[in-house]
Amino acid sequence: MTSMLVAMISQPGPPEVLRWVSRDRPEPGPGEVLLRVRAFGINRPDVLQRKGLYPPPPGASDIPGLEVCGEVLSGDLRGATLRPGQRVCALLTGGGYAEYCVAPVGQCLPVPEILSDAEAAALPETFFTVWHNVFERGALKAGELLLVQGGTSGIGTTAIQLAHALGATVWATAGSDMKCQACLDLGAVRAINYRTQDFAEQVREHTKGRGVDVLLDMVAGDYVARELGCMAEDGRLVIIAVQGGTAAGFDASLLMRRRLTITGSTLRARSVAFKSGVALALRDKVWPLMEAGRVRPRLHAVLPAEQVAQAHALMETGQHIGKIVLTWP
């Protein structure tokens, strides 16, 4: 069997525990394709997995990496629109930090011609997550007001662009004036520096007490009570990460009086059928925006694959605006 290079987590710890080793090239099973990886994205779940805080779900590869751009080599292409040699981006449950990977056919999407390999590798994790949570769970509609917490993260830059392109008004929070300006450049109409301003007070003041219709939260913890206090009637709070902690106390009577909804989800352990459904929605609703140049992944850094440890260290500084991607030569 042909071998390949993969980045493995030698033990839980700092970025330096990522080590390049040789592994057998994987073989695609039913409903899967083999991809030659051209580029792969770095995501916060990868960092948590490296630290031993987010183990892969049962049956997933122990190799980290949730998204790639690659070339279809072979696999189960019966009834699929994919073809050998085609450039695709793919959402994975693991295995992306490698020269080759396997991906479910339904989780592969053709790469718009205007995008580079690095840009394409930055798509799957954030676009699948944002589409499902903001537009399906959060039911954001044109004309509504969305607040994105952490607007310069990979998720944040995607959410701002998609919501703006689809007719919503977008506000965002960020941790510096420079990052706030980046949010505005991406399509937000107001950006709140959460280090110098209280986002909840700002929302109440500038909406004259009305609040926001949908709020995308990656913090949770004590943010939840503050967020509920700046939601519009029938507002939807969508939680997708718990960087501020899992315990969240709030006024339940406020939830009832304003008819609020709190929802949330994780993506990695969902079924292939579910994620394939999200892929179909993206192809129908979002890919035309991409092909028209109205939405484009925001890249902070593109590094050679050998610098995977440096990429993790960069993500942990929190200074990035958009995605960090690594490429194979």
C-alpha cells in the first residue's frame, strides 16, 4: 500500500506535539472518494483535539483536520456528479492534515473557478456551520438584524458575508478597533469593540430597545444572560461554541415574555446524510453567490503544510482575521 505524510498528535499538549509521520494511504469505502489534498484549513476544534479536549467521534480518523481542497482520484462515483481529476472542497470528521484523505461523496462540493486551492480549503467547516446554524436553526431572513459574536473568526467572517449577501443587516463584535474595521469591510454596518464597550448596552441603545433578531454566539457562559437581554421579541440565540464556559444562568421569565428561542448545535458527529443535506443547500443557495464574487472566504495566512505547528500557534494568539490554511507544494 502506498504511504503518505500525515500530521499526528503525538500526545496532548502545545503545538509542538504535532509531528509529521508516514501512514498508509487510505482506501475509499462505499459512498466515499479518495482525494489528493492540495490545501487544508485549521479550525479551533483541531486545537482542542490537540490539547486532548475534543476527541474524534467514534469511527473518525485520529488524524486531525476537518476541511480540505483536493483532487478526486478514485472511489464510489456511481450516481455522483463528481469525476476523477475534479477539484473539490470537502467536509471531514478528521483526516485532513495529510497528503491524501477520504471523504463522503455527499460532503464534497465543486470548487468555484474563481477560488484558489487555499480559499477552497477555507470553505467547508465555516460555511456548513454558518448555513445550518444561522439560516436553518436561526431562520435568519432578509431584513432581519443579526449580531455575530467574534466577527473576525473564520465563522464570524463567513457569517457576516453570507448574511449581508442574503439581505440581512449585520452587526458584529470584535476585540480591537482594527478587527472592528475588518468586520465593517466585510459587510457589517456596526462593529462593537467588546473590550471597550458593553455589547448589550450598545445593542439596546442603537436599536432603541428593540434588540436583534438572531445572535450567533461562540462564547456562552455568562454571555448568555447578557445576550438574552438584547434580543428582539421572537429572537433566536444560536450557540455553537462554549469558549466562555458551559454554565449559563439567565432570567427564564425574560425568555417567556419575549418569546425567545435558545438553540445550538455541533457539526462533527452529525451523520453523513445530514451533512450531505447541508451541502446540497450550500450548492443551491450559496455557491451562486461565490461564483458571482459576492462572497469569498477571508484568509489571514497561507502557510506550507510543514508549518502546521506554527499555524496552530498563530491561531492560539487570537490575532487572526479569517482563516489559516496550509498548502502542499
